[in-house]
Amino acid sequence: MLIKEQHTEFIKSTAKSLGFDYCGIAKAQQLDDDARRLESWLNKGFQGSMNYMNNYFDLRIDPSKLVPGAKSVITLLLNYYPAQQQNAEAPQVSKYAYGKDYHEVIKEKLKTFLHLIKDNIGDVHGRGFTDSAPVLERSWAQKSGLGWIGKNGNLITKNDGSFFFIATLITDLDLETDNPFIKDYCGSCTKCIDSCPTDAILPDKVIDGSKCISYFTIELKDLIIPGKMKGKFENKLFGCDVCQDVCPWNRFSKPITETAFTPLREILNFTKNDWEELTEESFKIIFKDSPLKRPKYSGIKRNLKFISSE
């Protein structure tokens, strides 16, 4: 038991040393309840054209399919709430995309984490993920005691709100587990539901992804955004933070300490005219390490044209 406690303490202290704000641990097991909810969500078509969501269903619900012999699921949170924000009149970019692409930042941290585990504990097998594999990150975060799933579908922490990236480290290391977060502190509040510009937030913490502004501005590959969305984007160029901005728990949000997420000067200062005059060559240079490269230059220009015509 002493060894198990030591290993757990090492995991928690290493997470802190790598800059993660939270670290929780859950027992690796099949997520049967989540499997039923996911199946229902997919059957209703809430994934829209994100067909990749239909893939690897068994991997999403069973961590041992990703890491044979998995015993522990470590969940890590990294704050991305910016100290500075855009001018409200400019085309709006979701806060998570102000700085460097979080996939790259967190991937390096997880790689270092695994190396440190092997160097200090031994022949441990594990894999790290951050929104890049079929892992139900928010479910594991709740099971590891970090927070609850809000009505807007986001993980909410009681002390710091919801502006966090979630990373998952699945390992065959036997660790002490944290108690799951049982209580739901949303109560009767419906601010996120009432404020969603496209009515994408449904009852029972179900999100219709095919209606979300983030879906249309980031994931949609079509050259044209459906006309039925006209007048609903409220100047959103890339992503949407409305359901988090109105959440009372985010009054506790604290500015980032991770320098990689320091906002790009262009994100903070670009006017509508600057975005309109942006060339593809300049886009590739300025946003080469940014999440904005996902919809590519053509997608950003499509979004700009759409919100300019509203």
C-alpha cells in the first residue's frame, strides 16, 4: 500500500510541476452509462457532419482498449482563461484559440509526464490524450473528482470555473483513486440554455453539436454556412464562448500562467477590416501554431463573409 501511495503522490506532484492546474485519478473501467448516452446522442444525429464521432465506439467507453491492462485514468486540467480579451466590436475568436494550439502544448507535457513516470517508477505503460482520440474526457474528469458536467456540457470546477483544457493519461500503473464529484452545483440556473444563440443546449445536459456555432465555424467543411443560421452568430468568427461567459461559476476564472497561451497580438488587435484584408500567405505565417489553422484560410474567410452579411 505504501508503494501505491508513493506512486500516487509522485503523479500529483509531477502534474503540478508540469504546470497542470488540477490532477484527479479514477479507476480504469468500462463506462456503461456513458455508452448508452453516447449511443443515443449519435443516433439523434447531434454530431452533424462530424462523422469521426461515429468511429471507435468501443474505444471511447473502455480504456483497456486503448491501453491493455489499464488500471488508472489520470485527468489533468490546464487553464486557458486570458488576462486580455478582444475588442467586442471585432470579429470574435473563442478564448481557447487566443494563443498556441493546445494540442501541441499539452502533447509535449504528456510526453514529458510519461518519461518522468518511467524514469522514476519503472516499466509503466501508458498513453496520453487531449481531444485527439476517442476518450470521454469530461466523464473521467467527473469520476476523478475534478468537477461536475454543467448544463452546457462543460466540466465546471467549483473554484475556477470551466475555462480549462482536459488531458487524459491512461496507464497500467495501480494508483489511489479520488472520490468522484457527485454534486451538481448548477441548481436551477439556466443562463447557458437561455443565452445560446442557436438553441444548441437541450435539457439533461445534451448538446446538439449540429447547431453549435463552434461546429459551423470550425468543424463544418462546406463552403457555405446554412442560411437558416443568419442573424444568430453575433459576430462569432471562430468558435463561441457564450455558454461559458454567462456561467456564474466563471466569475472565479483566473488568468493563465501557461505562457504558450499568451494571446497573439493579431487576435487581440485585428479589426474587421484587418481580417478582410488578410492574405492567405499572411494567415499561414501568423496562425501557423494556432487553432485557427483547423478550418484553414478558406474557412475563416467563409465565416467572415457570413457574419459580415448578417
